[in-house]
Amino acid sequence: MAPSLKLASGYDMPLVGFGIWKVPRETCAQQVYNAIKLGYRYIDGAWDYQNSKEAGEGVRRAIDEGIVKREDLFIVSKLWNNYHKREHAFEMAKLELEAWGLEYLDLFLIHFPISLEYIPFDELRWPCFWTDKEQTKVTPLAKVPIAETWKALEDMVKTPENPSGFVRSIGVSNFSSQLITDVLSYAKIPVSVLQIEHHPYLTQLDLVSMAQKNGIAVTGYSSFGPQSFLELNNKDAVSAKSLFEVDVVKSIAEKHGKTPSQVLLRWNTQRNVIIIPKSNNVDRLKQNLESTNFDLSDEEIKQISALDLGLRFNNPEAFGFPIFA
């Protein structure tokens, strides 16, 4: 079982989770079930991943078989860009909860600080950044301030004053320090988590430090850098050297008798950065979960951090939204 971090909301969040981005619907239920059976307690999903229903089936199977109780699990989802207006945020969140087949979400994040025009669910259920199924036209921006969206998330949180709430903790994803500072200026319920792209080619150390100093836990996605983006034919990922093949990572792995992937994950978790790797391979799933069972030296952490290139693979600038400019 992975160790946990105490969130600003008061709830505990596991340091190692199973991310379901790009997990095919046809195998998602089984993969989530397998992960829970191996000891994973945190499942990281999102509306945009399009596999919440199947993930929920895996979760409920594990609960029904007595492997876990619901309170043992930490289920995360994210609000997509088309649903930033209050009424649309609630509509999507309730559909997402229904898809998972659960009574509450442990954490709900604003996926991107990008508000796009609303598309009714019966027209296009998972728009991504497009207005059409053929993906020929990018959806225009909508004029919805982050403050409205954040207030909607706050009103989803279950509290003694809001017993009908269905979310335990809330947070943001892909936000800059400036945007976080703005949210902190009016947030009545704490920002519990910031989820960002985080790997040795994109360390974002100042952003991580700023979040943690403000009591915001950081989750890093794409811990293996270009690896996650090769199947998407991301040109930067294709041209980048695999982090598994970088000499510094390989030599540290050999010294500790671990795999390069375990070293990359430990570089995160030893700095209290939560990780959400995925794998179709049961042995690798086990290795990922066991990546907290050794420690890197301060010098080794510095050597890995020195690989930073400012190289970002997940960038909506490709759709005309340069949010990281």
C-alpha cells in the first residue's frame, strides 16, 4: 500500500495512483480491478478520458468482492472545458458521478483553465477541443471566469452546511502560479490539489514549491516524459530521448537495484509529488506501486532535476490556446 499525504481538506490522498488516461474502454474495468487487487487505492480519471463508466465497473467489482470498501478508495475526476458555467459544471459532474456509479468523488479538479463554448451532451458527449465528431473545427472560447467555475466546485463539496454535496476535495489542473494566486484570493474552500505535467524534462520546480508552500498537494502526470505521448505521434516526444535511456537515470537505477521507471517515480514521491503512472503489465504495475520502498540521495535528486529542458508535451497551444505562454 502506498503512503498518503494529508490534503488541505483534511482527507488523506495516496502518493501513488493508477491513471486511466488512454486506457481503452474495453479493458478499463479489468485494469482498474487488477490495480485495486494489487494494492492501488487511488484511481485518477476525467470526463475527457471517456472511460469513467468502465473504471467504475472495475471499482464496484472490487468493492462487491470485498477486496476494498468504498472509503478505502480515492477516486478523482476532472471538469472538462465546455462545462465551466455553473449549471453546466453541475450537469457534467452529476453525469460523471453516475458513470462511475458512486455516491461521491474524493477529488474533483478543473481540468484546464480554458473555458470553451457549451455543447449539449446529446450532441457531442466528449468534445475534446472540437465542435464536431469529425474533429475539423476547434471550439471557440466562452466568457466564463475561473471564479464562477471555482464557486461551482465549492458548492459541490459536502459539508455540514451543504449535506447534498457529492465531492470531498477540490482542486485545479494545468494552472500557473498566477492563476493559483488568483483562486486563493477568493477561495472559501481550500485548493487541495494542483495536477501538472511533471517529469525531469519539465520540472516546474518553482510552481511545485509555490503550491506546496500554500498547502496545495501536487500531482504530477506523465512521469516518464515523452513515453506517454509516443502513441499520439507527438513530434516533441518522438524526437526526445527516452528518460529510461538517460545515463544519469540508468546509473542511479543500477546503483539502487531498481528500474529506471522506479527511479523516475521516486524522484517525484520523495519530494511529496503524487504520481499516477499506468501500465497494462501487472509486473510493472507492481513495480510502480513499490517505487516508494527506497530513497534517493539529495545529490541524486539534484542530478535528475538537472535534466530539465522546459520540454512540455501536453500543450493546448496546438489548438490555439497558449495557456503556458
